[in-house]
Amino acid sequence: MSDVLFNLYGLTITPWKLVGLLGTFLFTARWFVQFYATKKSKRVVMPMSFWYLSIVGSVMTLAYFIWGKNDSVGILQNAFPMFVSVYNVYVHVRHHQPEVVSPGGSEEG
């Protein structure tokens, strides 16, 4: 996967670079998701999609640093956030209470 796909303004693009760039994009996109959710609810919110984007982005950039670049700094930089994100999803799934709508709630009236 080290074959050159194309050159873009002097930047050589390989399949592993595409994996790393997509992972970086997904990892960054989580902040836009969090910003939107917070703005919409007018309070600080960490939606589950934030954690899913964190995991997928971390796994992709981690794969890039392990197999595409073999860079120990990048490996350490991406491994820890991935484990934190996986743990947060695990805790959410394990302790998630289904939403119960009871009669006479605020939606009736």
C-alpha cells in the first residue's frame, strides 16, 4: 500500500496517507458534532456520535502510524484517546437506561 496514487501540489498521496487523512478528518469532525449538539440543546452535550467518531478516527490514524509510517510518537498519540473513547462507549452502553415516557408528562397538556 505504499504505491503512489497521485501527487497533489507536491504532496505524494499513497493509500496509507488516505487512511491517515480520513482518520484525521473523522477525529476532527467530532468537535463539529459536539459543537452542533451543544448549540442545539443550549448546554454542553457529548453525543454518542462524538465517541464513535473518536474511535473510528483513532483506529484509522493508529493504523496509518503503525503500518503506513511506523512512527512511535503517532502510535502513542492515537492509542490513548482510542482507549478512552472505547471505555466511554462501553460505560454508556452498559449503564444506558431506556427513555420512558409516562402519561401526564410535559408533552400532554
